Amino acid sequence: VMFSGSDCPYTGGAERTAEIINRVYARMKAHGLDVRRLRLVAICTVCTKPFLREIKRMEEILQEIGPIPHPLPPVREPAAQSA
């Protein structure tokens, strides 16, 4: 997910986006998915070189970790913590 970061025209937009991504990370972990599949990157809307660099980086990560298993693994229950 690429966005304009603090330059977002919507008040609180960057913070809300980060909160959403963090919730998705938790769900990905619960399903045993590699969280490197999702990245939040702040890039200005006219910065083509950084944009292309991030696309290349994500492509390399996805090549390394491979496809998502189908069907998705069941949700992992949190380990019980001893008191």
C-alpha cells in the first residue's frame, strides 16, 4: 500500500491507514501468512523512482516467499500463557 504519508489531504488519513494495516497484520499472522506480503510505504505522488523501487522490492519479496496457500491455513489460536 503506497500513500502520500503526512501529505495526505484528509485529516488523520495517514494515521487511520496505519491502524488499518496493523489490524490486517494481526489477521495475517493469525492465518500464518507472511506479513511481508503487505507493506505501507509513504511515497510522494510524483516520485516515480522511489515508486518503481518499491514495486521491484515487493516483487522480489513475493518471488522469495511464493504464493499464498489455498485454502488459507486455519486461524491459529493464541498460545495459553501460564500465570
